[in-house]
Amino acid sequence: MKKLKNILFLLILTAFILVMSVALLLPDQFYEQISDRLFSPDTTTGPTPTTPVERPKQDSTSTTSTNQPNSPQPPNKTPTQISSAKEIPAKTEIIEGMDWRLPSYAQRSVLGGLVSETHGPLDYVRGDFYIVRWDRTNPKRNQYDFSELQRQIDARPNQHVVLRPEIYSRCEAPGWALKELRYTRNGSLVFWDAQYLKILKPYIQQLATFVKKNPQIVGVQLGIGDGEYRGDCSRFELKDGWGEFNMTPQELLEAETDFGFNPAVLESSTKNIVTAFANAFDKHTSKLIFNNADQFSWQSIAKPYNQRMPAIAQFVMKRGLGNRDGQIEHWMRYIHKIYGMELHPASNNTCTLDMNEAVAEKVANRYWGTENEFYGDLDYVRNEHGNYQNQPYRFWVSSLRALQMRRNYSLIFARAMKDMDHPVYKTQAFLRYLDKTMGKFKQDTPDLFILLGERYVADYRLAKEYPERKLCQVKDRTAIRSFGRWMTESSNSKPTMRIHMPAQDKYWGQDFYLPNGIDYEYAARASNEFAFNINEQLGRMRCKKQCKVVIKLSYQDSYKSKIWLQTLRGKTKTLKTQGDGKVRTASFEVDLPLDNSPQKNDFWVKSESAPLNLMMVRINLLKP
């Protein structure tokens, strides 16, 4: 009997040792799953801060949808399994809101930054903007005086300088010249008269000489037309025209009726003015800023004039001039091939908006700017863009769109930006981020990014240039799921995190391109898995085999789950989401191997038990 007891004891001991050995070999995630199931509440029921929305079902005979994308969906019932792949080392961190930190080597670009008419903090205001009045700098025929401007430039020797010569209005024209010029009822000089360019040419030459002597000057706007005042020329607050190469339909009718204007004259006279500037500026032509390559006017009268704009834009590009779009506050505007914009059909009837890298390289050393000025608790801002509270979001999206378009300078109103901040978008940190990321190229960028969501553009604004839009339409609107810089995304994701821009709040200024009946966009996409591809040229240039990076995921934390990165060599450890609806950024510092072959994904973002509402992915390149 004693011998039998000893045998039983040895068998029990052996079984216990075997069980413990197996337990020690199981991954930590096994126990975390058991713990979560025992002690965590069910996250698939009850209200959630935001929910992903169902895409409208497609009609079997049509490429457009008949329903609004607003049906809420519960979290995905089919969880993503945590991979059994090799775990790779990763330093991780989660912070509240966005994370705009850059690698320590990040510095300002040689050509790029934020510019302001009003002085602001010098740690993010890179350049100063000056109005140059024709009447004050050329008071008499053949007499020129730029001394006041020279003193202003010399007083701030470290600042870049952008100039706008006021050569387009009767209110800024010198008296001696005005006697020989014609102007419209509201004061715009008739720029298509041969006499206008004849009188202006000597001034253009003197301006070019001044610019050549002052390397601080990085940009000179070409003011053509658009010189209206609403009354007394001595009252600057009545100034309505800024030389932005456009006309209202009423001004266009007057120009046709009283001054012999027509589409052919628009094209020929504009090309003559561009040629005069380009010849005078010679090797500095890249500093010249053509103000508008979009549309000249609107309504039916404008159609033949707008048809001439592509030819004008191509001419400007061939002559080597730069460009400035004027309203990036309307962040889904400027979808044209002249700006390098491409649409690529993706899943769920959406398109990605991507930059043509050949165009980006062509304009890389030119002034290629934008304006992003309508901010501050000011009457005129609220009248056009709605309440003050929407401004941090507006500035965030529009500034990232400017980076996506490779705009190297952005004109801001620094006085208005000084006090703007937000716990999610972190505007003050974002301004300093922009200071060090505008004007970057593949070889020196400290980061790359992609912004997700779903943003809608009225079909008629894209119709002729982009027949592929038919593959990414919902009703009469094109659905754009992402835009970014040197990154693309693919997933079977759905739009989420609706941002309302109601009519009573001026549509936040976005009614320029929004389709009828739409007053919202989505700031995130929801899925259990996202795939990302890094630009192959950048990869070969900066990361021949692998990159030391920090991958930052900004997401709305709507569900409890576990998230991780999958790379070509394995997976990172998981991070837990909390499901409290707050916006957070999770960082993974990893050695990232790249597959630098076309269209091959480089890493994946995965979520286990519920979709991740992903707003943005940004990658810091830790080595220059």
C-alpha cells in the first residue's frame, strides 16, 4: 500500500510540473484575454461616443448610392486574432490628443515656413509679408524709391520676405501713370490694355533689381486685376481687391461691355504680363508668385474664361514661376492636375487623393505657397467661417492639406493664432510642427503622414479632369478617404467620427465645394486592420533595408480593444484602448523593414476585439 501511494505521489507531481511548464510557455496575451472576459464589461452593447457608419448599399445598376452614409454600426463581431508571429522590440507610449513631436534633428527648411503680415512668435513665424505700393515707390516717371521697404527688411535680417506689389488698382497707381491708364467702375486697372504693360515694364525691371539685391526676399506676387475699392481710396478698410487674378460676374460683364474684354484677350494679355516679369527676374523667376491657376470667375458668363485657365497655368509653369492658392481654408478645393492632384479608386466606393511626385519635383525649388488666414475671434472671420470654436479643427485639416500639396509657404494671421489652442489638436505645438515640416523633400523630411476620414466634393468640380471619380461616388459627390505626404493606406474600413458643419454656422466656410445636402465630413475611418505603404523613392533614399522610426497613431478611443503593429518581421506588443471616446496618440518606436517595391505594404495597424477609429498616422524618421 505504501508503495502504491509513492507511485501516485510521483504521478501527481509529474502532472503538476508538466502543467506549470506549459503555463509558463503561454503568451501574456492569453491571460489578458481571460482577465478581460472575466472582469471587463461587454463593449458591444450600450451607447458609445461615436460609432462607425455603414456605407450606403450600391444599386446593382448604378455606380452611385441612394442613401446617406449615416447608419451607425456596432463594433465588428469578428475580432482580429493576435498574430503568433515573432514579437519585435518596440518602445510604446500613449498620450492624450495629437502628438506633434519631431526628431531632434528637425530644422527649418531652406525654402519654406509660415509667413505673416503681423509680427508673431519668431519660433514659428519664419517670414514677413509686405505690401509695396506702386505710387509710393514710383512717385514720378523714371523715379524709384524702395528705401522704406529696405529699412523694414534690414530691421529683421533673419526673416524671409514675401512682397505684394500693388500694381492693379487706381487707388495705388501713381498719379502720373493714372492719367494714361483706364480703370473699371470699382477701380481695377484694365490690365489687358497694351498701354498698361508699356507703362509698367520699367517698374517691373526696377523691382526685379531690388529683389536680386535682397536674398531675404523669397516671393513676389504678381498682382493682375482685382483692384476694387468700395469707396474712398484713402480708406484701406474699403479695399476689396488684392490682385488675385479674378473677376466677379458683374465685373466681367462690365469688362466685356465697356473695355473690349474677351477670353482670347484674357489669355494673351496675361501671358504678356507673365513674360515681362519672367524676363526681368531672369534667374529669380522661381520667386515670382502667380496668384490663381483655378477659376477666373463663376456663373455662365465665366465658362469661356475658365476654359482658358489651364492654358494660362501651363504657360506659367513652363516659364518657371511659382504659385499661391488663396483659400486652403477650403481644404478640399484645388483638386486639379495642374496642382499635381491624383485620384485613385479604393475600397467601399472611395478614392484616395494623392500627389503626383513628378509635379512635386518640378515645383520643388519654387515659391509654392498658400494662404490660411481666416482665424481669430473677429467679425469678418465669423461671417465667412462660423464660430470661433471650429477654428482648431479647421486649421489642423487645412494645414495638413497644404503639406499634402507640397505648399512650402503658408501666409497666416499671427496675431489671431497667438491665443488659439485645443486639448486635442494642440494648435500651438502644431504651429511649431509646421515651422519645421513645410518645404521638405524626401531627402530631408523628418516625418511623413496620412490623414484618414471621408470628405466629400461636389461632382461637377471634378468632372472633366477625373473620369475615375465614378468609382468613388455616393450620389452626386466624390468621397475622398485619405490624403497624405509620402504614405498611402488601404483597408476595408468605414467612415466614422462625423464632424458637423451646419448651414447656421456658415458651413465652416466649406460650402464652396460641398455637395448639396451635405453639411458634414468624417474625421476617421474604422476597421480592425489597416495597411500602409511608404513611398518607394523615399524608402530607397532614406531606408535601404530598414528604418528606425516612431509610428504615431492618432485615434478616437471609442472601444476597448488591443492594438498593435505588424511589420514584415513580426509584431509589436499590444496596447490597450480604454473606450472612453477621447482622442489619443499611441507611439511605437521600432526598426521598420521596408519592401521598396511598388504597391507593396510596409506595415499594418491591427485591433483585436473592436474596430479602431483611426484619424491619422504619422511617422517620425529618427535618422536624418
